[in-house]
Amino acid sequence: MTGNNGGTPARKVSATELLDIRERAWAKRLRGCSLVAEVEVPDAYSEQVAGVLGPLYAKWVAGRRRPEDLFMRWPACFAVAMTGVAARSYQHGTFWPMLWTKVRHRALPEEQTIWGKGFAVAVDSLGMPTFPGMPTPYLGPILMHTGIPTFCLEDYFRLLLQRRTQDPGLDAEGFLAWATATGREHRIDVLDVPVRRFLQHGTEYAYDFVERTFDLLDRLDGTASDIDAVGLPERVLKKALDLSAEGKLDLTARAASRVPGQRRWEQPRIALDPYGRGVEVVLPAVGDTPDGLAVWHVTADGMTATVRSRAQWVGVAEAAPSTTYPLPKPVLSVAVSLAGWHHRVERSVVDPKSPMLVFSEDGRRLADNLPLPPDAVWVVHPEEHDLNAEGKLRVVVEGELPLGWNGWRLRQISLEGARSLGLDGVPGSQRPVRGYARPRIVTGDPVTGVATPYGSSVLSRPPDLWLPGQAGADTTWMVDVRRSATGGTVVSRTLTVQEPTTVTDLWSDAPRPLLGGFDIVVRGPLGRGTVRTVFLAEGLSVDYSPVHRLFTPTGLVTARAELKAGAGGQAHPARLSFASHELSQVVEFRADGESEPLVVTPPHVQVLRQRTTQSSAWLAGPLRMATESFADDPGTLLVRVPGAGSLPAVQVVVGGRVVQEVEPGGQARDGVARYELARMSGTIEEHKYADLSFGSGAMFTPLAFVRPRQLATGVTHDGDRLVLRDPADVEGLAAAVYALRAPWREPAEAPVHEGTVVLPPDLCDAGPLLVVLQIEDPWTFNEWPRWPDRFMVAGADGYVRADDPEETALSRFLADAGPFPERVTDLGRLWWIVELAGKLAVPSDVRRLVERCCRPLRERPAEALARLIDLGLPADRMTSLLVTSGLAATAVPGPEHAETALAAWPVMPAAALLLTGLDDPDCLESAERQCGDDLTAIWRDGADPHATVGRFGPEVKRMKLMTDEQLEGIWRAANVIPKALLDPDTRLVAARRLFDARVVAAAATVGRTSSQIVRTAHRLVAKHPRLAEQIRRRENPEGLGGWYALPAASIALACVARLAARGDAECRSAEQLLRTDWAWLAAAAPDLVAIDLVLAELLVAAHASEDK
């Protein structure tokens, strides 16, 4: 090497001197990175070093010195040179010939092993991952350190964009879960091997690489300066720009936000409220909804709940705010859909093979396929399997979960010093704990009681930034701050640190005061970044009087708020007064030419009633509890007082006199205390009426009012209104009105004014009306039953006259005033008639009504199944309808219905299987997720490995002698962890429910003919020996009939039905004769009937495949 320095030729450096220079320059940078390819080294430098390594290696080994010592002497040089060759030159599986050419060495075959091992030694000495256990142990780690070779990038980009088209809003976690699903490796066969290996084995590095790639594709508009901040290697950015310029990437599939002011749409996710509602589904803010109302449907364990969120200030907020749905009990998964949007999102909750849910300190679910951070985390796990850590484990706090999570435990633990975390007695549950400390965005406390209209908290000062660093390493961090609404850059800085550093001047060059939403992205070494969105109203503070609002019998105590703005800011209005019925008010905050609406909600007491089977919400006013509910499932009362360290006893007040006091259970945390309502049950049963409160007399602060359910003694129809008899004199009384002759309609809601309800015009002459009353909560949605069990009847003649002729004709038919329509387009209406037939017609006419409505359903089975799934009925009712309608013996799977079946699997597996079978790969994956590993074996082999599970054998004789408490204890232990549909434990629980129902009229009726049903089935399936064996193994081993034969009758009926669906005439006739018995059995034991329907279809499909 020569140069000119004052006319004196520069000395040419030797090979070892060159390596020493490069080693000093590169080693510190590599120690601050995760992967070698993150260090940007000019190609010329990398190739120069590569060119001297081969001759030096040959000389080294010729001197009989150990090769690994050479790699240890210049680890950075070997790492950079070898990774550079892999990143730039890898093609179609070819690496080693390229390497030997670049390093100028004529290698022997065995030297691939030496250099592969040497690379691992080099990166390990630099504190970088070695990726042990790779399928190709010597080449694999080298390619992993490239991230993705340049040659492979085009296919990788295209696959990401394709998946984004198919799954709008897809994020890195979702893509990796799809790409690395066990048994679905073929999904990424379009990618070259290095990319597949990186996605499968790259864990947190792959997650971060994919997340940054999504950001790159979203930003890709040809402006190089705009994409630099994504933090990917320069060659990756250049390749993306080149492909985009050549029109080779379809960039139309961007995840457009459904919320004004956000560039990306957040998907529903699983989270934790550790001091209140437990494990919950977070439903994001949604824009462009009718009247600012977002209607979500959340399906968990076959139960569909409707969750509503409404923008409270039309014209101020264009989006319905984020809301949550707490999960009443552990479930395998939840399916979430948004009304008006055809996409359905499925989220895994409990993995029965590893039932440990881990959440970050702020309650965000940590992905199951990534290592755990060495930080404080929340863990939800079964009590029977204690936490098992390798290394040090410290419990920070013990939490409490809702009642439906009995048998589970909530703890916050510190993983600092732990190397792995798992569960005792659960092989494969161990998750590694590793990683470096991540950057922290240090925000301070938000402004109390102030939020955006979308529910985000508001900060009064810009956050600081804490960056991790270590001595001897140069760790480079890129900080990118953009406005959430526009994407405009506010801060763009690159900082290199050698020790932990707090950045307090991050915002120093931004125009002040700051107002609005800001996306803060901090990216450094792969796997160590952080992303957060904050909303700033710089300088804002609020004073409240009183400090927190207590309840009064009619709402909240009155309050005042005074808003103060810092220099350059202004709040309008600055002073607010809140009447007892006002929870919040909107103000406008202005600063630096910007203006934002803010919602001010003075701190207040909140109450929540948790019950075993119900999801509940925090309320800002006294609860209304039915006296009768204390006898069945009293539940727990939660009270939240902001900032309170402890809460007093709840007093039970009757007639102004305190008759009982109930202390909170445990210590209040985060201002929340729990009170067991079961301790009050005896008092409530004795007095019927009671008030639950803090204090009494002049200090009376009501928490709940307990009253009998009856709010009126009757109702009469008077023209365009309903008149209540003896209505309760309470504020907020509301009515839901149901049209008996249009049961498919949602109830019409109306307030009660002076004992009357004004009817909407289309219900004035609609015939008999059912009326349900309840007391409105002014700050939440009224939850009305889809069809009431308790109601008052306002008798009248007539039927619904609608703009839709079909609806009018059906209503006229139900009124016995016209024929059944020739064709019904909306099959959902027929399903509702079948479901409610027993309440719509006199008993003698029910069967005729059901059969008439079921005929069109059987004629269009796929459409009928799709509509059934959309009704939102509980799974047990859908199973009963599937049998009652005859569809269980009619529908034959077809591949054309795969898309519908995908949405159906989390809701009703039996219906999904009858729609499309298992030939579609995506449907097969969904089926395995719901049904478990046994599904594929049964379908493939045509035999059930657990065929005897569920039969009533000798053990049921002993069970007959047990008390209810003993039985419940046995079954509770078997039902703590949710299992897949075909899991033996799930079958046992289903059989237990049939055992409990054996004396119920429906099951008892079938029990009298169960032996005859089994004999008939054996005759019909004689040509199918495996079906006959399935039935035989369910029979009582002693040959007992009656209710002992009910499990065998269940599988027998299912086998006959599925043979009938495939054209067996004898089975079709038998199914029609036995359908009433099967429907009774489905009503008594829907879980077992659903399982057996799935089993029968799998077995029959397997035999049909063999016959072909």
C-alpha cells in the first residue's frame, strides 16, 4: 500500500498488520451488535481482509499450529470476511467455493469443518450468538449472521407482502407464528434455505428483522433518507429500493390504519390487567364506523360475546376508542371479528402443552416463540404446576385472578439472574431467558384524569431515553421520532455508547411546546430495540376538587377541574364543572399552531362484579344486583379508589341500619380491593333488599343496590305505546322490546317515561311483544339478552310489516296469517325460528314449525352452516340446532367452502368440519389447533386411539354414591387447563356432563331406548368394521343398558348420520326416525354430541378415502 505524505512514500503494511488494524476497528463494533452483518463495512475492506486470510491460514497450519488459535487471534476479521462473502455471494446453496475463491485458498473438503468451527469460536469470543443446533452446523451459523443473504431478499419481500394482502394488519409476531408453525414448514418453501433457517431459528433476531422489514415496506416510496432509520443493513435497503423502482414489489398491501392519526392499524391482542380483570382481549380503536360505534364479536370456548365501543363526542373523535374484553375462564384461543369487516383474527391464549402465559410489566403478552427478557414479568400458570427456573428466581408480588380462573395462579417475578423458566411436571415448557437490556423510554406519570378521545394517556413532559451500553463495545442506537398522524420526522439521531446512558436532550431541537401523538422508535442491535407511541400535551396539569369523586345514590358527587398550561399552551375551557351525571368533558388544547381535543375525567371510585361465567366491566356508579343472583353465583365485588393504599369494610345496610360488615380479602393493590359476596348471601336471602356501601347515615357512600328482579308487575299494549303496571320508581328505567313474530330481530331499546314505553312504528302492529326491564348505567352500554328467559308479555294481534317482503312474509307465516315463503334468502331468520320454536308456537305445532323451516336449510347446507356460525349462539345451542335441523346428516364437506370453514373452526369445529373437511392445508392447521394431535391420526388411520374414553364403565357405579361436592372436586381437577376438543380430558369432562344430566328428562327419555339405538346402529354399520368397533368400545363392558348406554348411543347416532350424508339410504331413513332422540341427547349433553360428530366424520371420511 502506497500513498503520498509530503512526498514520502507510505510504508506498505504486512498482512498481520492489516489484520491488526481492522481487528481494532471492528471488534468493539461487533461486541455492540447481535449479528455480524449489522456492522457496516465497505465491501472493499471486507474483501481486502478476506484476501489475506487464506494465505495466512495455509502458513499457520503448515507450522503445525492449532487453527482455532488463528481464529481467536483475529476473530473480528474472520467474522466480517466470512459473513461478507455469505451476504454478497451466496446463491442456490453455494457458499464454500465462493469463500475459498475470496480468501485465496485451495481447500480440502475437511477444511469446511475447520473454518465452520473457527467461525463459531470467533463470534463466541466477541460475545455474539453461535446458533448451536443448526441443521448444517458449520455453514448454518455463518448464514444466520448475514440475517438474509442479498440473493434471497426478493422472495422474502414478496412473501411478506403476499401475507400482508391475505392478513391485513399482519405484524412480525403474526408472520413468524405463521411461518414457523409446527408441521407447516412447507409454507415457506418458496424461500431459499438460509431464509427459512433464519426465520425458524433466529428467535428475537428474526422477529426484529421482520418487524424492521415491515417498516421498510411501509416506508418504501423511493426516498432513501426516509428508509435509513429502519436499521437494516444498507444492502437490504438498496435491494428493496431497486426492486421497487423496477416494479417487482406489490406495495399496495400496506396495513392502513383504521384510526385517524395513526399510520398502522393495531390488531386485537391478549393482555393482562393484574389488579382487576385479569387476562383480557384488547380491542383497538376503530375509525370510520357508523355513528362512531364499533361492534366487536369475541368468541371464546364456543361462547360469542358482543363488545361495543362508541366515540362519546361525535365530531371530536372520528374513532371508537379502544376497549377490552376480560376472559371469564382459561380458553385455548379467542376469535375476534369487527362488524362490517370480513376478516377474523384468532389469538392463542392457553397452550395445553405449555400452559404458562407470560406478560411484560405493563401487561403486554410476550410471544411464546421468543426468549423471555431478564426483567420483571407477570406469569399466569396452573397451581398444580409450580414455576421452575434455572438460576435465580425472585417473586415480586402474588396477584389474584377472577373467579373463573380457579386453579390458576398470578405472580410477578424477576427474571434477572434466571437462565430459563418453565413449569414443574410439564416437559417442553421451559423457555430460555436471555438477551440484553433494552432501551427504556422514561415517561414519568401521565396527567391524571386526562386522555385522548381514543383512550390514550397524556404526558405533560417529553420522555427521556435510557440506552444500555457496556465497556469495550461500541453500541450504536438510531432514534427516530415521528408524528403519529403525518409521519413527519421530529427527531432523528444516531448515538454510540460504551456505558448505560440517559439521553435528556432528545427533544431539544423540536419546536416547543409539544402537542400530539409521537411514535418513538429506538433501534440498535437486532433483538434489542423498542417502539412506543406517546401523546404529549407539554406543560399541562390539572387540579381536581375533590381529589376523587365518590358515589351518590344517583351518580357521582359533583366536581371541579382547573387546567393549567405551560408557556405557549392554552386549554379551552380552563375551568370545568361536573354535575353528578357527568363523567367526562372535552377541552381543546392548543400549542405551536396545533390543536387537539382532550377528554378530562376526574378521578372517581369504580366498581366491578366478577362472576364465574360472565365477563364484566368497571362502572362509575353503584351496581344494581338482583337479590336472586346471590343464591346462584354471588361472585366478587371489586372496588377501585384511585391512590388508596387500603380500603375499609363494605357495610350491608338494611333500612338505614348496618346489619353486616365484610372486610376485603387481602391487601389492596393499585387502589383495588376484593370483597367476597358469598359472605353476604345469608343476609341478602333474609332481607331481600340491601345497600352495599362504605359508611352509613351522613357518611353513606353506596357501592351497590340489591333488589328483587321485578321492576313492574305487568304490561299492556295501548296503540303506539306500552303501559307498565306498578312500575318501580327508579331513575334510568329502560325497556327492551322483542317481537314474538320476528324473533330474528334484535330487541328495540327505549326509555321508560312515567310508566310508558313509546314503540317504534314497525312494532305498533307487530303482534305479541315481550318486554324486559332494567336500570340503565349512564356510562356504559345496556347489555340485553338476545332472547329473554324472564319477560312480560304485551298481547296483541298482527305481525311485522317491514320494507323487506321476505321478512313480512315470514312474520305473517308465524302469525298463521299466510303461507311459508317460496324462497327464503336470509337463512339466519330460519335458524332463529328453529332455535326459539318452543317459545313461538303451542307444543302441538312445534315439530311442524321446525320441520318446515329446516327444509330450506337442508337444501342449502353450506350456506346454512355459514349462517349458523354467524348467529353468535353458544356452542351447545349450535350443536343442538345442527342435529335438530338434519344438517348433521346432510352436509358433505367440499373444498370450495374452505374460507368459510377457516372462520368457523374457532367457533364450532363440528360445523367447520362438515363444511370443508381437512384437505385444505390452512383448514387442517385450524382443525389441529382446535382438536389436537389426535385429529390427524384418526383421519389418516381411520381408528380412534381413545375410543373407550367417555363410556360409562364400572367407575360410574361408584360415582353414583358420591356427593355433589366430591364429584365437583374430581371434575374440577380435570378441567383446570383447557384442552383440545379430542383430548381424552376434554372427552371425560363431556361424559361427566352427560352423567350429571342422565336423570334430566331429555337424557332419561333417550336412555329408555339407548340399547335399541345401539343395536340398530350396529346393523347399519356392519359393512364398516371400524365404525362398529368405535361404537362397541363405548358400550358398557357389563352390557348394561338404560343410561349406561347413552355414550354408546351418542357415537352410534353420529356414525349413522355421517353415513346418511354420504348417500346410505338405510342410514338416512334411520337417522330421520331417530333424529328426535338425537336432538334430546344433544340438548342434554351437547359437548359429547359435538365431539362424537367430529369423530364420526373423521372415521367415515377415512373409510371413504380407503374405498377410493
